[in-house]
Amino acid sequence: MLRTVALVFRNEFRLLVRDRAALFMLFLAPIVIIAVAGFSLGAMYGAPSRRGYVIPVVNQDHGAIARALMRGLSHRSALRLSEQPDLASALSFVTRRDDAPMAIVIAAGTTAAFESGKTALVSVYIDPVKRIQASAIELQLNRLSRQIAATAQRRAQQALAKRTAALRVQLDRLVARTRAIQSEFAEFERSLKRSRAELASAMARRIRARMETLRENLQAAIERAASAQKVRVLGELARKQAAIAATVTYLEQLQSSEREFERWFASLKTMAGSHASEIPPPPRFPAPPSEKVLAELSRPLSVPIRTPAIPALEPAFDPGELPPVAVPAIPRLSLDVGRLLPAETPVLPGQLGWRERSLAGSSAAVNSFDQYVPGFGVTFLLLDVVWGVSVGLIDERDWGTLERLRASGASPAGMMVGKLSSRFVVGFIQMAVLFAVGWVLFGVELGRSPAMLLLPTAAIAFAAAAFGLVIACITQTRDSVLPIGAVAAMSMSAIGGCWWPLGFEPQWMRAIAQWMPTTWTMQAYNDLMIRGLAPSSAVIPAAATFALGTLFLLIGILGSARIYK
């Protein structure tokens, strides 16, 4: 049992050593693919690049921010600047160069906007095909913009701190001056209170003196007037009393006359005798007033005249008669507040941002399927066509089909053209179907003229068929086609930009890529689908692909003699 296992084990290794195709797929193929991927994607993972990227810059501002940006970008080891006169020149530079993923335009007024506290935006025109490289550079641009903004803000804060310190000193002086003024005002208030008290005391004394004098004068005037009035009233009363006395005398005489008349009338009645009854009675005199009434009338009149007491008076005084009062001088204020204000209002710097735009004028965002549908489509086209042409020719040779066709009078050239033409059509249809599926399922952009995609598709299908003939001439056996053809197709696809942008690759690999049809085909697809350029932009890349296909065809024709041996 163990001996059998050992024999089989040694036999497998003996067969593996003799199988060159197996050894190629076991060791050489992985090394080739690893080397291609490692060299191509080294820059993406931070490997140092000798050449780096070239960034065209249009400086329309020429201010402090523009100088800071230019200086900061020039100090980046992986970036080199190329100043351009205008936007058109910068965009043309990005389109021509594989190592220029974007263009920067510093518009006029950027520095002014930043210094006024606004957000200054710098325009970045990105080639959509080089979106990944541009993203890596954008990270550096964002870092640089933050550094510039932070530096400007730090300087502004330092200047503001100096102004604040100077203002604090002036405020301290103002506080001291204010305290001194407060002391002066307090002293002024005390002086004013003293002056007010003195003025009130003086006014009270003056008012009391004037009021007393006025009261005395008025009392004397009233007494004089009352005395004169008393004299007049007494004179009038005397005259009235004399008249009343004369009336009383008259009344007394009238009473006496009445008594005499009664005596006379009695005498008359006596003398009349018997005729006394015929004498009418005399008229009756009214009853005279009583003696008490007559005594009251004859009593002298006494009219008391009282001099009224003068009440307290509050007369109005003429302010001009007030006594002079020494009023203290008002302290003079000398607060120069205007000196505290800054000559100009300090403005903190704004932010520095980036406005992203597409090189083609559309959105800078890229559908990843715009890269992968044509890229992997070309890869599988190469695998299928190379396999079909190479294995088909070798199988037909091994099966004797080629000998039978030659025996029937068919020319080798005709057989070769028929084989290549069929595979060309198959590859062409394969790419057309993949574009249709990508458009329906993944929303890939087919450019301004979708029909123009057929030109580079025809070119790469022709080049793939011709390259299959070359592989058939090299391998000679069916077992060798798969490892050699697959590695060659995948290497050509990777180096030619089918799997990742060509800008990832080092310069020497880009130089090799110029001799591969995949490079020119992907350039045509990218110009039409991603960049959105005019349909005519695909003519030159398609012509280059046809030329390389023709070169492969010539090499295959020259080596086809080995197939027919």
C-alpha cells in the first residue's frame, strides 16, 4: 500500500515536470499577473512614484490665496504644476496627458472672497476616466485647503488677540478715568448740596424778613384806613343822631300839642253848651311812641370798628432779587471713546473649498460600469477569440481537417481568412450584446453617438482574431493555448487599461501599453462613453487598433507555416 502511494506520488511529480503548460500555469502565470497588477496599482496603495501627476493650473486671481495654493501644491512630492493661460488649454492638457487627472482654475476674486469671510471656491475640472487618481489628489487638496484656512485663521486670531490686548489696556485707562470722573462728580454733588443748603437758608431768611416787613406795612395801612373810616362813620352817626334828636323833640312837642288840643277842645265843648253834642269829634292823633322807644332813639350810636389781623402771606419773589450763590463748576469730561474703536472692523477669514466639475461638462460622478463593461468585455473578447482561433486551428491541424481542405483545393489563405472572419464576427457580436446588457441593466452611458462604438469594437475584434493567430503559431499544441493565451490576454487587458485606469501604471508600463490594441480601444471607449467627446475622437484610437491588428496578422501569416507542417 505504502509502496503504491510512493510510486504514484513520484509519477505525478515526474509528469508535472514534463508538462510545460502545467508548470507555466503553476508558477509563471501567477507571477506575471501579480507583477502586472502590483506595478499597475502600486501608486494606488501609496507606493512612491518617480514621476507622479502633473496638474495644469489656471491662476486668474494672483492673490495671497492663489500663491498659497500654488506653493502648497508645488511642495507635494507626487505633484507637479503646469501653469496654463486659460481653461481651454488646461482641459486640452488633461485630455492629452495620462498623468494629468484634473485641472485647477483659481478664479479672480478668490482671495478677496476668502479675506472677507466668505467661502472661496476653487474649480477643479476632473477627467472622469481618471476619477480614482483625481480622488487621491482631491484628498491632498482638501488637506491643503484646511491648512491654508487654519493658517489664515490662526494669523487672524493672533491679530485679533493683539487688538484685544490693546483694547484691554485702553479699557483699563478708561476705567481709571471713569473712576476719577465719578469721584469728581461725587465731590460736585456734595458741593452742589452745600450750595443748595446755603441758598435755601439765605432764601428763608430773606423771605422771612420781607414777609415781616410786608406784614407790618400792611397792618399799619389797614389801621390807618380803619381809623379814617371810623371817623367818617362817627360823623355820619352824629348827623343821624342829631336828626333823630330833632325828631324826638318834634314828637315830644307834638304830644304836648295834643294835650293842649284836648284842653282846648274841652273848653270849646264847655263854651258850646247845649250845642256841644253837635260838634264833631276831632281827628285822633296816632299813638305816640313809648318813652322807652324815644329813649332808645335818642341814645347815642356806638359803632365798633375792629382792625383785622394780617394772616401769613406767601408772596411771589423776583428771582433777580435772590442772593448770589457760589455754584461749583461742572467737571469737564474727556472720554475719547472713538479711540477705542478699531480703524476697520476685523473680519475673520472664510473657508477654502473646491467646486468639482467634469472635464466634459457633465457630472463629475462616474458610473463604474462605464469602465467595467467595456473593460471586462474586451478581456473576455480576447480570451474567447484567442481561444477560438488558436484552438480551432490547432484542432483542425491535429484532426487532419486542414490537410483535407488543402487536398480539396482550398487555399491556406482562404482557410485563414474564413477562420479569422468568423471569430471576428463572433467577437463583434459579443461586444454589442455586452453593451446592450450594460445599457439595460447597469445604465452605462453610450455617448453622443452609440453607433460610433461599433468602430473601436470592430477594431478590437479584428486585433483579437489576429492575435489569436499569433498565439496559435507560438503554442503549437492545444494544451499550451490556455496558459499562454490566457496570460497574454489578461496581461494585455490589465496593461491596456481594461481593469483600471491607465494613469495608475508607471511610466515604463504606459510606454509598453502604447503597443497594445487594448490601450487604444479603451481610450476610444472612454472618450465616447465617459468623457462624452465628439464621435470623431474615436477615429484615431480605432485606426491605431486596426494598425496593431494588422501587425499581429502579418506576424501570424509569417508564422502560420508552422501550423501546416
